[in-house]
Amino acid sequence: SPGHITVEVNGVGYRVFIPLSTFYELADEGSPIALNVFTAVREDAIHLYGFRTPEEKQLFELLLSVNGIGPKLAINLLSGISSA
């Protein structure tokens, strides 16, 4: 699914939510990848958000600082931003 990937680390799979720009830059399934990860901890869940560049992660964190924007909305906003 374009909205998330499963990253396997030592036999454990982690669901990582990613913007579309990151999804389209990924290599073939099973290939090693490096992501800049933001961990969102809530009372009832822990979610991971992955980005190809530190700048993309910083923009995500900047969006989170805006009142009313949570991680899901921030990742959707990033998905609509072209990297060109």
C-alpha cells in the first residue's frame, strides 16, 4: 500500500507510515532501505513515520507544531507536496 510499508528488522515487522514521495523512491521489495523515522507515542498506540531525507522529516515535525495538525494529516500534506 502506498501509505505504509512493513520494515523487517531481525525477523520483526514494523509498519511504517510514509508519504507518497518516499513510497515512489523505494527500490524493489526486499531491498535494504534507510529511513529517517519519527516515533509518535500515544496513550493507546505507537506509530512510526518514515522519510527518505532529514529535511522531509523536519518538515513533518514543523507541520506537527501547527495547532490542529496531527501525524496523519501531516503525512497526507507531505504526500501532496512535490519534491521537484
